[in-house]
Amino acid sequence: MEDLLKSLLQAEALAEAEVAKANAERERIIQEALEQARRAEDQFAAGVAELRAPYLGQAEERATQAVAELKRKYGERHQHLRTLAEEREQAAADAAFAILLDPGKN
């Protein structure tokens, strides 16, 4: 009976050692997976910046072109309004002189 108990205790000790070994292996695998996930996350974050860069450059270029086009359009509009104002200024001055020269006519 004593040999049987010794054998069972020995088997139990071996089983506990195997469980401890399996737990240690499981923990190592978990830590390794976490480290791989961190590396993948870092690579993704770096990749996002690289992916975004060309689009930002294109957007900036389009914005610059849009600003230049708006400046051109507003410059043309400003010139057109200035020309109209000058034309109206002459007509207003002529009308004012006409009234001054012949007040009874109006």
C-alpha cells in the first residue's frame, strides 16, 4: 500500500509539474501574442501616416488651385465693378452739371 501511495504522490507531483509547465508555456504564448499585437499596431499607425500623406498633398494642391481660381475670379469681378463705377461716375457728373447749368429743366 505504501508503494501505491508513493506512486500516486509521485504521479501527482509529475502532474502538478506538467500543469505548471503548461501554465508557463501558456503565459509565454500570451505574452508573445501581446507583443506581436503591439508591433502590428505600431506598424499600422506608421502605415496610416504613409497612406495619408499623398492624399494630404493632393488636397493641399487642389486647395491652392481653388484659392488661385477664386482670386482670379474675384479680381476679374473687382475690375468689372471698377469699370462700371467709373462709367456711372461720368454719367452722374454729366447729370449733375446739367442740373446745375439748367435747374429749371428737371
